Amino acid sequence: MALYEVSPLMREEPARLAVVRGLGLLDTASEKRLDRLVELASFVFETPMAAISLVDEHRLWFKARVGLHVSEVPRTDAFCAMTIQSRGPLIVLDAASDRRFAGSAMVVRPPGIRFYAGAPIVTREGAAIGSLCILGDRPRPHFGNEDARILLEIAAMATDQIELIRRRTGA
């Protein structure tokens, strides 16, 4: 079951995809500076999984990850694909009880996601290219405003690091 259908008429989507591709980060080696941020997020929020994702046309690809054993998932099954649409944090305390996500392959099959919190990574052009997310295999009873603020700050650090990588590579 798909979480949502990507409309080909989304006004920002072609420009957003051009930025994602133009970064030159898809399918590249890990970057220590991004790996450290997902490790930090996992530690701070005490979650077994965390990732920095990039969302292209058909998939979500993990540029950095901890606790996840896949490098990509179909966009239609990706929580992060909804995070980039919201432009704010997306918090799902119990994915199995949330009608938007209950049928997702990420929920019903391994890794068995129950908790998700993600914040968009937005480039200087204003393109939401992906997200920094934390994930758990158990529901979480609470994720407050201070938690959301910290998550947004770590996502902003990820954005800064991606912009530094971009300048280094001339993308």
C-alpha cells in the first residue's frame, strides 16, 4: 500500500528534483560529517535508527544511516517523502495506529517502524531535498515541542553540511 501518490502536477517537484540531482550526492559514498549527525540524533533521542535521506522521483535514498540495513526504499513507502511536503517536523508516535502509515512496508515488514520523527532538509534555493529522521521499533508516548526544536536544529546542521559538500564539489 502506498503512503500517497506523487502528483505529476506538483508545481515545485520538477525544480526540487533538479536540485536533488544537481547536488551530485545520490548513490555516493558516505560522508563522515553526515554519519556523525545521524549518530548524534540516534543518541540524543535514544532511538535505534536514524538517517539523512534524499528523496528523488521514485525512491528515498539514505545518504547517512544508523540502525537501518537498507540503502533505499520506494518513495511511496517512505515517511520522509511526506516530511518534505510538510516543510515542518513530521511526528508519528505509533505508525501501526496511524492510518497514513499502518500499511507501509516499513511498518508491516522489517525494520518494523513504530515511531518516526523527521525534519526536512531545505537547500538555499528553498528545495526540500530530504530529511533528517529518527526511527524506533516501538511506539513513543510523547515527543514534545523541545524535542521537535532539537530535531529541527540537527536537520539544520545536516543542511549546512550538505551545502558545504556542495561547495566543495562545485555542484
